[in-house]
Amino acid sequence: MKTVRVVAAVIKATNEEGEPMIFATQRGYGDFKGGWEFPGGKIEEGETPQEALAREIKEELETEIVVGELIDTIEYDYPTFHLSMDCFWAEIVSGDLVLKEHEAAKWLMKNELDSVEWLPADIMLLDKVQSEL
């Protein structure tokens, strides 16, 4: 089975009340169109996971981020490929999170993380994200 290596950003911010919230995006293309995920993408030849993540967020969301700590590496078997996803905390440096490849996006509070239909691999990260918020 083919392995696909990707990176994902768990973009964290705080609302007006100082409560943490996480940015989630809804896929606008492909086999998993309509599913919710943490934004990111494939690692290109010669890139570190952190470099790939900064580039992908710039391309997909026209936003510059600072990539923080690795949260976890999710290993998940989809029917036609194995996904290896390095997931990092991230914060916005500049930009307005313009949706170029996604159908929708929303900021979710800790108690709202299970309110969207996450893709299977992304679901595996939710417990760690919730426990650290």
C-alpha cells in the first residue's frame, strides 16, 4: 500500500473572552470532499515537515503561520493508501485565512470540536488537541 506523507496545522487563537479556539476547514475537492480537517498538505522533496506546513498554509489560505510543537504523527490506513500525518500547533503571523481550496471553515471552541464531521485520520488527533486546550 502506498504511503502518503502530509502535514497538518492545528491553528490556535483566542476569542474576545480569551478562550482558545481551533481553525477547521472543510475539503472542497477529491474523494473526501465535504469532510472536515486540519489544514495542510503534502511534503515536497527536500522540505522539512515544518517548511511544508508553512508553504501549504500560505498557498491554501494566504496566511503566514509560525509552526510550533509537534502534537503527534497520525498513522491511518484509508482504503487505497496509508496516511502518515505530522500534526503541529500553529499560530497566525499575518493574513486573513482566505479559502482557496476549501468549501468552508470555522473557528471551534474546545466544546465544539466534535460538532463537525472530521475525516477519519483527523478524528484521531481530537483527544490530544482537546486535552491541551
